[in-house]
Amino acid sequence: MRLAFRRASTLAALAVFVATSVHADPPPPPVPGPWKYKGMFGLNLSQSSFSTNWHGGDTGSLAWVANLDAAAERQFSTRFNLLNTLQLAYGQTSQQNRDAQGQLRWDTPDKSSDMIAFESTGRWTLQRFADPYFALRLDSQFQDQSDPVGDILFNPVKLKESAGIARVLLKTDSAQVITRLGFGFRQTMGSSFSDPVTRTKDFFVSNDGGVEWQTNAIGRMLDNRVLFIGRVLVFQPVFYSAHDQLQQFDAIAGAANPTYEPVQDFWKATDVDVQATFSTAITKHINVNLFAQFLYDKFDTAANVEGTLEKTLANGYLPGNDIERNVRKAGQFKQTLAIGISYQL
């Protein structure tokens, strides 16, 4: 059943890729030229504060988000194009709360946004049905707060190398749509706390790979008043380096807890990542941004599987371990709406 679903998902992605490619008009021949740079820096801030005796009983809050979207593209020749993109975002939220004496105190800020994403894509522009491509991608975050013991900076780091064929479905001065199909290898490097008292950290590495289909779109809508940036990524894993360790962990956990659900095949589920950003300028330096993301990743490979297995063998099965924290059976959804200051780089 699961194998049939994975095959159907991969075939569906291939069908969409072929169908959109066949019906798309061929783009004009590329013209070599210098580097073209684009960038947008934004800072969004929301703040409120109240005195202790405020009659409404309200509490203050402070929220801020800084983000950077940058791109550098060059058509080196009529046959080769290189595109580099960088996305950075970080934000925090803090809330006022009343203590036992009724005084308002500011809580420790909680992270509300955190993203580091860099991708470099080289494409041979051969003006044929599809162009060969290769891509390198790095994903991480400034502050990892998933471990209950404490925070870890720049954790985990995910690398991906992919190659295949790409097709430009649309390319104008104000819009571009590119779809691609290929095979990708992913490496996940991270750390987790092995001892909550000494705060000793374990370093781990995992590898997986599979078939990927990705479509990127950028363009303007509503008489050029709204900028749209979108991405659809479907990744079907076919191997995972920690599969054997997951099987051993399931055997121990199942023996200790009869209601335990095995997770050894969760990594085989198709990963889906859909992102959409809408941005419009109110004035030259004030804009409104709407970001939405749907993510389905049944088992996040940023799990210290080997370290968790070693601790389970030594101490027995403990619920809430690092493996189970990385199981997400349902899709995840994120949405942010912000108004703030922006600067065109």
C-alpha cells in the first residue's frame, strides 16, 4: 500500500512535469551578460506596553521579525546559467505577565521566525525540451529550541546535492516559472544533548536520497502591485542511512510499550513543501508581506537515531526521546502577516 502510494506520487510529479513542459511555449534564446542582483531587506515591529494599574487588565507584547531575500543570477554564455538565492529570517516575541505580587514582568523572548536557506543552481540552457541542471542547497536555523535541555546555535545543518532536467515554463521581464525533476542526495548534520546535567552534546550525521520534483515561480500580480514568490517541492526518499538503527529501536520500544507504533518506515513517506509569499508596497519603504507554508515531513531526518538507540540500549526505553520528537504524522502549516519597513538592495 505504502509502496504503491510512493510510486503513484512520483509518477504524478513526473506527469505534471511532462504535461506542463509540453504545453509551455519555448522561452527566447538567453543573452549572456553580467551578474544581476536583487535583494530586499525587511524589518517588522509590533509593540504595546501597559502600567501595572491599567484598568483593562491588558498586558503588553513585543514582536519583531527581520528578513532578507537576495538573489544573484548570471547568464555566462548562451548555454549556461547560474542562479544563487539566499533567504534569512529571524524574529522574537515577548509578552508581559503578572507575577504573584501583581506586577507586570516581561517574559524571556520566544523565537517566532527562524530560517537560513541558500541554493545555487547551474543550468545548461540548450533550448531543447529540457535542460540538464545541478543544484546545491543548505538549510539551517540560527537557534534550535527543539531540545528540552537547551538551545543549540545553527542546528541542524542540512545539505542537498541534486541533478536532473529542468524546463523553463515562463520567462519575461517580470515573471519566471521553472520546473525540474531529478535525484537528490541529502546530508543532515546536527547535535543533541546527551546529558541534561553536564549539557554534553552528541554530534550526528545521517544521509538519505530520492527523487525530487520542484517548481519555482516569481511574478507580479494585480497590475504589478503585488509580488508573488512560490515554490512546490515533492521529495520521495528511496534510502536512509539510519534505517537499521530505527528497526532496532522499534524492537526495544515495542517490547517495553505494547501500544508503541513502529516508526521504522516513516522516513519512506513522501515529503511535500509548499511555500507562497505575497508582498506589496504601500510607500517606497513600507510594505505588507503575507507568507504561508505547508510542510509534510512524517519523519525529520534531523534526529540523533544512533545516539538515541545507544541510550535506549543502556537505560531502556524512555518516551519523548529524540526519535519520537522528530515524528510528525500530520502536515504542518505556518502563516505570517506583517507590515513593516523594507529596503530594496
